[in-house]
Amino acid sequence: MIPRPVLWGLLAVGLLPHWSGVCSADAAPTDSLQYGAPAPIAQVRRDVDGDSIPDRVGDTVSVAGRVTAPPGAVPLPDDGVGALQDATAGIHVRLPEARALSRGDSVRVWGVLRHEAGLAQIAGIGYERVEAARRTPDPVPLSVPSAASDRHEGQLARVDGTITARSANRGGEYFVLREDESSDAQLTVFVSNQHTERIRLGRFDEGDRVEVTGIISQYDLSYQVLPRGEDDLVHIGQAWTYLRWALLGVGGLGLVSIAVILFLRSAVRRRTQELTRREAELKDRQMKVEALYSATDHLLRAASRTEVAGALIDLVREVLGYRGVSVRFAEDGALKAFDVSEATFTFMPERPDFNIEGDSAVAEVYQSGTTLAVEDVEEMEMDDPAAHGDLRSVVVVPIGEHGTFAVASPEPGAISGFDTHLIEVLGSYATATLDRLDREKALRAAKEEAERARTEAEVARDQAEEAARLKSAFLANMSHEIRTPLTSIIGFAEALGDEVGDGNGNTGRFAGLIERSGRRLLDTLDGVLNLSKLEAGQMGLETEPVDLVTKARRAAEELRPQATEKGLGLTVETGRPEVWARADAGSVQIVLQNLVSNAIKYTEEGGVYVRVFRENGWAVLEVEDTGIGMDPALADDLFKPFRQASEGLGRAYEGSGVGLAVTQKATEEMGGQVDVETEAGAGSCFTVRLPKATSPEAEVAGGGKTESIGEA
């Protein structure tokens, strides 16, 4: 048999004739090194000074040999690292772009010699593959002590030993291999994270006797053996060999069949149990939903907050089966416990009221309107965990703006997600019911207020009607009782004046004073009676076409003597011979007499102007004077009964103060309006607007008719 060193030498020599026919995988190096015959790997790794670092670190070198592990196949954390071996030694090579190389290929590599983390390696610049039959070098049999030295670093070796420890780090998994448990020398079998699925160290435990085939390496002064695949790591020993062959042989099929049967049986059992559990769970959920659906009618029909709280507690206890239930309502800025099930206090103490604006968990649920679900209270950060007693799990849901609703249990994780959803549904039902109760309360209050207001209005109406009746009766009596003697007084005064004649005595003068005073009193009485009838709706007004021009001229003629007596002019101005208004003839006469007589009374010099015209669909009467006028801010008071520009005992002008009130009321009863423009010292202008009408002839031709306003 040819010795192995001789074979490696022949291999190295045999590679030379084929290099000229191999393609270069990379461009030529950029330095000045001229490549000749490759140096033996042992020479490249030579360490003369004994510092465990090759002397030629940093040099560009060239080596050749067989690939024992292609780039990336060695289970190191760094990508692209492989191993090369010749007859003299082995070395690690970094060739990131040499993915086409395979185990057993003949190859020549050149690059820079490096030494990193205790590992000697060539940082490849280029490589050439030799066209030779692929053959992986046989692993060198080594003991653990001999493998744990730099003599065999980079070589493919086979080492057997006992596993004494297992562990893992960020880079991957490993176990410690010793010759035997009493030996000091140790070797690490390391598999990086990117190779753990391929090599599967989980098959081995401490105390197993194993055989490892791999590349000897060093990392941070720790010697390692790096297996390349699953077959590089196997158990050894008679017991294991017998069992392995037994499993692979006669008993293999039976064991596999039994395993399959047991697996299927276990899977079927697990699946059956899972289906049974899920079926029971679905059935339980269905029963809960149906029970809640049937029982929530009482909650939705509750007539008070007390009934709402009681219904919530009963539903949770009877349908969901939880003992701890509490309902809090918002009152006076706090969430106060309104109703709590007695069973709650068996595992937790009574809790205080919570400030609505505070930072407690219950207040946060109320403020945010979101549910709080705690599976284990002990895992929460709390100031005083003992304050919760034996409470472990809890769900708190908001009840709108009314408060909160909580379900608690002394068991951690006792309230399922499905039950939490049902509790939220109950909270929404309670919110709807309490909102309804608030609306009903507001409606009852509004109804009671409306009923009270209606009753008061009826009483006031009855009182007003009685007052109006009494006033009408009084005025009727007064009209008769005052008018009768007053008419006699005026008549006797006239007769006395006629009998005395134009004598120079006082008798004639006194008779005239009596007559004027009587007529003044009669005018006042007529004004008060007219106002009273207008306000009571007892003055029968009949609207018909009324010629305002004719009415204005007649009123002017009747009152002209008064104007002449004061030296005033009284002028009627009209742009057309007729201006028809739909009004009551008697009321128009009253309006004109009041306005013209007032204008004469409050004018000392100048004159009074009565104008009749049409404007914007209205028939307009305008009475303007050059009298005293008044402050415009006080003009609105002119139309109030018994109000005058001058009032009190020292007033400068006579009158009852009801004329303008009658004028405004009569105008409004006819569908018109009265406005005034006045200025102190510059006079006043009263404008009466009445609905316009056509002539009586046109009314008859058009089928018009007289309309009645009020009652006689």
C-alpha cells in the first residue's frame, strides 16, 4: 500500500501539467507577484518564531490542492469561507465569488495571507480549477488532544470523543468534545446559525459518544472542528450500531409502522378532543347568547336606574356565571357604587368612589368610553395591590354618560374574550335604556310644565274675560249714567247762552264755559269708550271702499273753526280727486278727527297739513303740523293710553291721552299701520296707511262685498 504522504506529493505534482488548460475565474492580481509553481500549504503556514501566527501574513501567496469544503459550506459565521488541502497541510480560503467549486475539486488559489481571530486563511484574489477527476481527500484520523493544536488547522480530520457539554451563543450552537470525561484536552464542535438546520445538533445529548468529520479550525485561541453536513456527525459504539442496524433492518419497518399508527392515533385523538372542545365552546356560547337574548327584555324595559342595575347584575350572574358584578353611576362629579352583588365582597373589599376627572382606571374608562379588560391584576403596576383583595381578572365597560359596569373574578384570565364582548353588549343595552329614561323624564317634566302653563293661561284668560266683562258693564253703566246728565248740562248751557244772547254780563260767559267743558268731558268719555270697545273687540267695524279725500275734507271743515280761532292754517292736499281705501268709515273719521285735532292743539303758529295719496299699494293719510314736536326717543309712548307729550298737574295742554291709542288700535283693526316722525320744536308728521281699494262701482262689478271686523 502506498503511504499517504507519497500520494499527496504525486497529487501535487500531477496537477502541474493541467494548469495551462484551466480558465481563470478572476482577473489577474494587481500586484507584481509572478506566479510560478504553488508553494506547499505547510510552507505558507510556517511559523518559525513560534508566535502561533504564520510568518508570511500579509504576503500574496499561491497554493494548490483538493477542495475539502467549498466556499460557504464550512459552518462559520462568515460567508464564503471554504477549505483547501494538499499533501502537506490544509488552510482556509475566502472566495466569495467561487460558488461553482465543489468538494473534491482540484484547484489553485492565490491571494493575501491573513490571520484573524486565531484563524489562518487566504483572502483569495483569484483561482483556477484543474480538469481532474473529483475526489475528496480522506480525513486524517486524530485524537481530541492532537486535533486541538495548530498542526492540523485547515485539514479534514475525523475525531471521536464524548460530549461533555452543550451550549449556544449568538453565532450558533456547539458542544464540547473530550477524549473521555477525565481528559483535560477539549475540542469544540461548532455549527453556525446558517447551518443548524442542515447539521441538526439537537440529535445529541451530553454523554453521547460521537464521531465528527470536519475541518480543524481555530477561533480566539479555541480549537474547533467544523462538520460540513449531517453525515459528518454520527454516534459510535456497539449498542448504537446494533440498534441502528436493527432499526434499519428487520425491525425498521415495524417500528416505522407503529410510529405512524401512534402518530396518527395521537393526531386523531388531539383533533377529536379539539373538535369536542370547540363544539362544547360553541354550544356554550350559543346558550349564552340565547339566554341573554331572552333575558335582556327585562333590562330594556327597566323603568328606573335601580331596575337597570339589578338587571345587569342578574344577567351576569345567571347567564355568564360570574360572581363579582358592580354598577357605578356618575353623581356629583364622582362614579359612585350604586349596586354591587353580595358575592363580590367574598374576594375583594368595598371600593371607594372614583373622581370622574381623576386618573383611576375606572375614571379612564368613563372618560374615554372604551372597555378595560385585565387578565391578571397582579401583573399591573398599582400603588396598593392589597386594596383589591383577591381580585385577579376584571372587565370594566362604560355605560355612556351614566357610569360604568364591571365584572370581576378571583381567577386570573377567567373572563374570556367572547364573554367580554357580551358584557360590552349589556353595557350598550344599559346605555340605551338609561338614555330612554332620561328622555322620558325630560318629556314628563316638559309636559307637566306645559300643563301648568296651560292651566295658568286658562285662569288668566278667565280672569281677563271677567275683567273685560266687568269693564264693559262698567263702561256701559257709566256711558248711560254720565252721558244722560252730561247731555242735559250741554243742552241747558246752550239754551242759557241763547237766552242771554250777546249781553255783557257774566251769565253768557259762564254758559259758554259750561258748554265747552261739557263737550270736552263728552269727547273724553267717547275716546275712553271707543278704546275700551276696540281692545275688547266689541266695536263692530265693517270694511268697505271709503274715499279718504272726502273724509279728509269733511274732517277739515269740522275742525277749521278751531284752527281759525288759533290763527292757524288748515290745508288738505291731494293729487287726485278720489283715493279709495278698504276701511270702516266711522273709524276713518275717528282717526282723522284725533290726528287733526291733536295737530291743532299742539301747534301755536304755522299750520296743519292733511295729505291724501297712494303709495306702494297703500291708501295713505298724512297729517303734519308745525307745532311743538317732541324727542323722537319718546315717540313710541304717544300710542300708549293716557300718555301725552306733557303730563302731570302742570301740563300745558288739555286732553285725556287716549286719542292716539284709539287711532292706532282702530287703524290696526282695519289692517293698516300708523307711523310718526317728530322732532322737538319742529313739529310732527303722522302717517296712516290703509289697504287700498277700488271704487264701489268697481267693487259691485267685480262681485265684491262688505267685510265685517269684530262684533257690534
